[in-house]
Amino acid sequence: MRTIAVLLAAWTSLAGAQERERLPVEQLRTFVEVYGAVRQHYIRQLDHEVLIRNAIEGLVKSDPNAAYLSPEEFRELQAGPNPAVASIGVEVTEREGGLRIVSAMEGTPAFRAGLRPHDQVLKVDGVGVQDMRLAEAVKLLRGEPGSAVRLSIQRRGESAPREVDLVREVIRIQPVRSHLVNADVAYVRVMQFNEHAAGIVARHLSALLSRAEPKLLVLDVRASPGGLLRSCVASAALFLPDHAPVVRIDGRTADSRREFRAAPEDYLARGQADPRAALPAAARSVRMAVLVDSGTAAGSEFVAAALRDNRRAILVGEQTFGRGVVQTIFPLGANAGALKLTTGVYQSPGGVPFEGVGLRPDLSVAERVAPEDFGDEARDAVLRAAIDHFLGPRQRARPSTASAAPLVISDSIF
């Protein structure tokens, strides 16, 4: 009965009044009886911590993205990532009962090894991860700089898994790159929407537009797993009119529903300078294409959808990954850990959810382009398709009067 009392107290603290009135007391008594029978009669003696953890994990299984965080895991989350810990440079998620790669970030061990979006990780150093919690699987991917790790990867369309050997590194990403493809086309690629991305994009745009008067602006978010929500909203706002809708959150409760717009109060932290302030007006008027692929995920999808739904740009490339759930961390009291639970889904301004769906491009290009060729007019079929659509092949072939060398701007490397 003491266990029922504990459950009642937890329910009272977490549930709303209407839900508390429906508390399933009889079912909780059944749970306590099962708990006691396992504890007393199972052939192996299991301590309370193991049983409670198993019970909690059973509760959250209905949410494939949920997880119970132990006190140690919760403290690690609060402390933030350790810059000294090395990894292989992948964004991963739980999808269809397994660990799937969302994106392999450029210049990282995973990128150089040719790992792709939707590759399923079966084992890490011989340890199966298909039934493992995401946090535990991620720990296996991390380690000391220079340490080796072997992945067993199942790729779509291949009958047998492949073994991939990698060496962990401290991952540093240059979030933005840009150049003038020719006198008519400006190109900006965003690899990651970190806290500085919007300001860096604004600086690149200002530099590009000071060197030429392009007829087409290309924003490339291929192989970009997204990033911080406010950074994504700020980056989309660079190209949109004031107060244009950027992304919506739909949830079960009123306080979990919200809309973010191209307005400083929706994307600026206190005391932060607005990256839109010094941006040339042409950034919000020049014709625009957004390049997408299966590695375009989460925040990168939000930016792409916002630009399309506001009729600011068309999407060129292939279907995006489809990742867009809102997860909330609920602390569970002193030294009790926390619960990570899905409380909402992200939607485009038009109300279409991203999770498991993704974005279908306006102009589909089936030809696969190696990430090292992104932005190279001669070798990037997706970029060429965008240019041809807006300017035509003859315009594309016109000699450039401006330098096509990448801009050299003193960006921080992350």
C-alpha cells in the first residue's frame, strides 16, 4: 500500500485536476500485486531500483521518443555537452524500432566513411543497440579522442549489414559557407543552426550582396540536421517580411501550443542584436531556391517550409527526413531523475506536421550529389536544376564578372 501512496502523490503532482479525478486506483492495486509477486517469487532476486526502472520504461514505451533519465543522466543533461568528449559526427534518432542516422555532418568521421541519412545502426562495437534507449546508444558512440569504434550498419536496399570502422574526434562544425556561383547566383549553405548561425548568415548575405546584384539566391540546407529553434526562426526571418509565420507547435494542452513568427520577440534572447537590422533589403526580395535532401531534418525543415509556405522560395532536391517532435523534460524531484516526454509536434505555417512525413520538393531531382560537391555548379545537379528553373541554361552558362571564390569571413568554428 505504501507504493500506491507514492504513485498517488506522483500523479497528484504531475496530472491536472480533471485527470486526477479519473485515477485508476484498482489498476494501481493490480500493479502493486504484480510488483510484489515478481519481487518475492521470481527466480532471480531483483532489487527495487531495477523493478521501478523497468516499470517506468514500460510506461513510456507508448512514446517512442520518450525516456526516463536517471539522476546521473539528468545531471549530465543539465551540465551540457562535454567539449572534450569525442564522437563520430552523426545526428541520430529512434525510428521504426531502431537507431537511425539523421545526418552525417560534413568533415566528420561519419561523413568521410560515407554514412547516410536513414542508415540503421545495428551494433556499436559488437553491442546490439536496436532495443537500447537512445541516451545509452549515444554514450556508446562517444569516447576518447582517437579511439576506434566499429558500427554495423543496415542500409536501405542492401541485403546484408556492412561493418564500418571509424576513429572518434572532437567534432567542430563551420556552420555557414557561401560564395557567388556567378554574377547572377549567390549561394549560402547552412550546415547547422547553432546559436550564432542567423548572425553569421546575415554577415554572409551582406557580403555577397555588396559584391553583386544576383538574380537568384540559393539557400542550401542539405545534410543539415537543424539546430536551436530560435536560431532557425531567426534564420528564416532574414528572408521574410515582418511577422510572417515561421513554425507552429501543436500539443494536447493549451500551454504546449504556440506559433513563432519573424518578429524579434520570437527569436531574440535578451540583449541580443537583431541579425535582420543591417541586412540589405534585397535579401527579402531576390528570387530564392532552397536545396533539400533526405538529410534535411528538424529545424532545417522548419526553415525550408516557412520560406515555401510564405511563397518566398521553392524547394529543390529530394524528400526531407521528417523530424519534428517537441520534447519536454519533467524533473521528478530531488535525486529522482527526470522524464523526457513528447508534448507536441512541429508544423509548417500551413499546419502540416513534419514528423515521419517530411517535405516534398517543388522541383524533384533524383540524381545523388556527393556532399563535397554541394555548391559546385559543374558537379551539383540539384544546384543546376534550381538555376535552370529560374534563369535558364543560357543564363547559367553566362561568364561571371565577379569572383566565385568562397567568402573569407572570420566565423567561429563549432
